[in-house]
Amino acid sequence: MAKALAIRIALLHAASCNYTHIWLRSDSQGLVRTITQRRRTVELYDVLSDIDLLAFSTDSPFISRRFSFVSRHFNGQLITC
């Protein structure tokens, strides 16, 4: 749940900074797969729905978006505007 919330916060932050191209990396391979395949689990339904709307809807502020898995060792911090 915490990692999904962090991704939602990162998307909201990127949108508020008027970023149009984003690349979010996570050390949660299952979460990345769930987001990119646009699936929703019962436990995370609301958060994943928000992520889906922010990232993939026709009203999305992002022209391009990429979600990928990285090992925890290489996972970096959020870039701020």
C-alpha cells in the first residue's frame, strides 16, 4: 500500500510541476506490473484507480509515461520542480 501511495503522490507532484514526460521507477516488480497492465487489486483499488486516471486517461497531464522495475540498490529519489 505504501509504495502505491508513493507513486500516486509522485504523479500528483509531477503534474503540479507541469512535467509532461515521466519515468517512475519502483523496486516493487508486482506493483509495476499491476500498474502497466492496468489491473486493480481489491486491496489497492482506490489508489490504483487514481494512478490509472493520472497516468493513462485521455485527460492525463502526461504526454509520455514509463513505469519500470529497478532493484532497491539502484532506486533513486524523486526529482522536485
